[in-house]
Amino acid sequence: MTLVVQTPEGLYCPAADAWIDPWRPVPRALITHAHADHARAGCGEYWAIGRAEDVLRRRLGQNISLHPLSYGDVLRLGDAEVSFHSAGHVLGSAQIRLRAGGETWLVSGDYKRDPDPSCDPFELVDCDVFITEATFGMPIYRWPSGSRVAQELLKWWQEAPERASLLFCYAFGKAQRLLAELALLGINDEVLLHGAMVPITQAYRDQGIAMVPTQPVSALPRQTDLSGRLILAPPSAHRSPWMKRFKAPQTGFASGWMAVRGARRRRGYERGFVLSDHADWAGLVQTVRQSKAQQVYVTHGQSEVLARYLNEVEGISSEPLATLFQRESDL
């Protein structure tokens, strides 16, 4: 590795004197998106897409030194040209392109290729060296469309009018995608939200993302009959005291992990919906091919599996790159 090197703080670009999604506080951080495993508190200054600003300030502090950018803006940092390009992962997510010394490197962050009404679509970027994620880097991971999953969710919800329908999903990205997918289906029924989802959902609305109407569960009197209502909550709320409010609810979980046989039963949910904000196997391979990269480094998740496939089947020089975070968590 040359233009980007590994340090104890994370991936570092000496030409720009900047770290990409650093693991520890650094003077200058280039942030791909606002999930907790990519945006850490305590840095001197942050550079990120402006659409992510509200969520970043909520998570890292209102007074952080933040330089908001638009997709495609080219800035000069030291001896490097730096630009941010849509990753299609969550609101304000980006791939970061670095150019210096005649080389072009691309750090993907997290990304997906599937259409998603809650964020900007993925942008294909040519590069010489590509650092790609591989959270779901195995052939068993193949995603249905978000529209199809929303239709399955709607049917599950409407077929149980006598029960509250509790759907557990990640609070930032997944919840808002589902709300936007339901809106595309023409649904206008109000969906209730766990408190952890309320500020982030409002941040999406402030950016003009169309979603079905929502209200916090806490805004309703405790005696309210919630039969027939759809409630979204983070996985951390499952089997917590918060659930005592609901009488015999049906429960579901929306995640890419639901593609694995038995995952739903092990996690204790009645229904699993296969929906991810990461690229599936086909999306990962397609993106590497289309990037035209001559060298690929694979991080997060199934990095060894994807690197081996790229080397042996695609003929693209690839190797795993160890990172601090190796798995999607409850974000």
C-alpha cells in the first residue's frame, strides 16, 4: 500500500495528511458515513457529505469542526485531490476518492447497489486501487428488491389486525428505508417509532426524504390499544422492559442476516425479512469489476472469501485488509 497506509488509528493518506474513518481521535478525519463504526468522536476536524451533518452532530457533538461537502466536490488537501461520491448505503454516505502521484485510490466505506428511496444512488468510480467492504461477502447473500420486502412486510402487518406488529431493524438507515419503501407503495397509515429512531428519522425528513407518517410510541397514552399498529424498534429493544407495553405482539427482524437459515429462530423472532444496506455478493463482485481496479483490498466481514474469489476466479489481484470492525452491528 502506498497512497493509503495502515496506522494504529486506521487508514491514513500521507499525501492528504488525513485518516479515512479513523478508529481513534486524529487531527483530520474523512468520514464515509455516520454509522458508529465509521464516525468516531474526538477528532480535530471532520470532512463529510453535508446531508449527513445533522446525524453526525447528534452522534459526535453539536460543536464538532465539520466541513460539509457535496457529492463530486474536489478539494485539495496537501498533495492530494480528494472527492466524495455516493455509496448508496445510508443518508449522506460516500466513497472517498484520493488522487496523488499519478495514482487513484477509492475507499468504499459501506455501500450497496440496490435502489433505495431513502438515499442517493451508488455512483460508480474508476480507480487504480479499490478498498472495498465485504460485510456480506459470501455467495449465499443475494438480496430481493426493497419493494418486494416492503410488500412482504405490509402483508405481514395487515394480516394480524388483532396484534401489534413489532419490527426490529437498525435505527439509522434500515428504519428510514422501510418507511420510504412503504410510502412508495402508497401507504399513508401512521407507523409508530421507538424513541431511538425519532431524531434520525426527522433528519431524513429534513433532507426531503418522503416517508409514511410516524409518531413516537411514547406520545401515546400507555392504555392505548396498539392492536393492528406497526411499530419499528432497534434490536436492542427486543426482550427489554420496553416491550412490556405490548400484549402478545408478533415480532419480526429486517436484516441481511435473515438470509441465513436458522438466524431468525436463533435470535428469537417470529418472522425474518431479508433487507440490507450493504451490497450482496453479486453487488460486491460487480462493483469490483466495474471499478477497473488493478489491485483490491478487502475489509470488513468475509474479506478472505471475497479476496480469494477475486484472485482465483476474476483474476484481479486482491488481499484481505484487517480492520478494527468486522461486522455490521446494531447501529
